[in-house]
Amino acid sequence: MLCIVLGEYKIMENTTYQKWLAQLRKGYLELCVLTVLKQKESSYGFEILQTLEQAGLPINEGTLYPLLNRMFKNGWLTSHWVTPSEGGHPRRHYQLSDDGAELLPSMLDTFQNNQQALDKLRDLK
């Protein structure tokens, strides 16, 4: 088993950890993408990638585009094609659907409640 040291923490690279990390990132990235789209009102894939990276959450296109498609199929997003006025390839712009806009506050509340609970658990003496 490979052990990676990050700061004070050792992270075991194994299938159990990788599965847990994949599940954590999936839900967390959905929350982050919904948040980005609420802030920007409309955005295309590469712009979302850049926004996430600037916030300290770099992901690759192979993660983002399947996520956007899944969120679209779930009815959380709508989309339309925009051709830039300066020319170039059309871009698929995503927006929150009514369902996505209704879901986001609940997701944020749940995440914040879970974060507070984890903080309390970490502060136990």
C-alpha cells in the first residue's frame, strides 16, 4: 500500500479510499457547479473549469462534462448554444433549471450542517 504524506496527514492510496474520495467529490462537485451557475447565471464548460480552478478546486474536462450531462439529465440544469460574437465555435451554456435552483439551498444547508457537525466532532476532547 502506498502512503502519501500531505502536511501532517498521511493518506493511504487504496481502493477503499479511492472509492470514498470519488463519492465525496461527486456530490461536492455537483454542489460547486450549481453554486457557480447561480453566481454566473449562465456559463459554458471551460469557464466553469476555470472558475473551479481559481477557487482551488481543479478538475479535468473528463470529470466536468459527464457531470454536467448527468446534472442536465437529472433536470437540475438547462442549456442553450451560444456562438461568440467575435466568431469561433458555438459553446453550450448551462443555467440552473427551476429544479436546480430549488435544490441548491437545501444542498448548501445540508453541506453546512454536516461541516458544522464534523467541526464539533474534531473539537471533542
